[in-house]
Amino acid sequence: MAENGNREALDDLIALLRRQISDLTEQATAASGSGSEERLSDLLNEKQDRLNELLKERSAGEG
């Protein structure tokens, strides 16, 4: 049962990161040409790296 709760928490984090990546992508599109592009790119990369880690963790738990 604890595993199910952990899985739900993991799924929630994955969903949150996906929303954040989507929001940052929209911001990056709107910020085209501004000095904030690099910062947004860094944030996107950080979020994507974390998402990839969580997806691996979730896959490992399924196997």
C-alpha cells in the first residue's frame, strides 16, 4: 500500500514537472530576443533532467 502512495506521489511530481516545462516553453517563446532566454533555457533543461530522472524511477518501480 505504501508503494501505491509513493507511486501516486511520483505521478503527481511528473505531472507537475510536465506542466512547468509547458509553461516555461510558452515563456521562452514569448521572450524570444530578450536577455531572459538563457535563463529560461537553463530552467527548461533542469526541469527536463528532473523529469527524466523521475520517469526512470517510475519505470524501475514497474519492473
